[in-house]
Amino acid sequence: EAFSSPIATAHKYQRVRVEGAMESLADLERIQTRILQRITNLELCLLPTGDTPLSAASTTVADVTTTEDRLSSILLRSGVRDFCFKRVASDYYDWPLEARRDVLGAASIHHLCKSIVLVNTQAPSNVTDCSDRNNSKYYVVVVQYTARFNAETVKNFLYTLNDGKIAKKKFNMRLAPEETSIKLTGFEHNGVTCVGMKTDIPVILDEAIAKLNPDFFWLGGGEIDLKLGMRTSEFIEFVKPFIVNCSGA
């Protein structure tokens, strides 16, 4: 290796120290956020019934939103305790996954997930809504941004779920039109979440998310620039999704 001057060497070590300090600060922020969230949740649990709850946000009181309050209330009433909200910049979706991970304090880019509404375009004429969880017209699928969704695996799962009594050709899962998604969930594109939807749509959680370590992932928070982080085990207990291997790397 070429000879390095003392100054170049010093700069190298300084850069290493700075990068190490930045990682430490990110870790510290993540820990502080989780601690503040737990404190807030404890305060919410102690409020008398009928009181307006404080926000379960990881930010300041000024950042509290009606959507955040409503979804926090739903989660807390359902026994979910380990969750937090975080507001992001308007150009968040223009950022690479690594930048999104950092701003949310997520454990990895694989912990960043999205919720999409699917419609069964070949459903029998009598299947028009979500009243039958096993044979619904619509499903919400939660997958990682780093994964490739496979609609064929969902089709096969639903066929098996119905014990083969419904012809496989009657399952054809496609992305629902945006206006349909908004009407069913009440949330705009990039803001869709499984909490507080207008319609009780059955949820399919990709198996890869259930296997994440640590088991705390991020998804939409009800608004385009609001994100919701939740412990996976609590999400599963609350949402009771079908857990399906429906994606690939």
C-alpha cells in the first residue's frame, strides 16, 4: 500500500471516529424514542375513561395529528403497547431505502414495509365485499419494500384455505384501483395502514416480516407523511392476519 502521510492518516482516523459517532447517535435516538413511547403509552393507560388521550407520537406535542390520536386510541384499546408514530418529509418516497431507515430509526431496510389493497377480479358474482374472511373480494397485503410480491402464492393460499371447494380460476388477485383502496380504507396511497380502516378487510402478512429480528417493523401511519412502527407480535395479535409466504428476494 502507498505511503500515507501523517495528516492523511489523521484524517482517516477522524473520519472513522465521526462515522462511529453518527452511528452511536442514531442508536441513542432509537433508544430514546422507544423509551418516550413507553412513557407516553403508560400515561395513556392511566387516563380516566372518556378523556382525550395524549398522542403516542415519538415527536413533540406540536406534531400531534388527529389521525395519530385516533389510531393511537384504537391500538391502546386493543392492548397494543409497543408502537410509535413518526412524521417524515414530503419527499420521503424519493429517498433511498437506507435514508428512510435512518430517519425512522428502523433496524434495517428490510423492516420497512407497505400495505397494498388487492382485489379478486375473478371472484364469483355473489362475492362483493369482505364479509367472508376466507373468500373476500378484497385483501390487504403487508410486504417489505425489499421483497417482490408474488400474487400467485396468495392465489394458491386462498384456494387451499377454501379446501379446494372454489375453483382456482376464481382467484385472480390484482392491485385494487387507487379510488377503491381509498374508499375501502379511508387512507391515501402511501398512507394505507391496517389500523382504523373504514372496512374490516382481511389482512395477509408476508411470512418474512413475521421472522424479522428485531421484531419491530414500520408501515404506513394513515397519512402520506406519517409512519407507524409496531412490534410484530402485537401487530399479529391485534390484526390477526393470515401469515403467508408471498414474496421473494
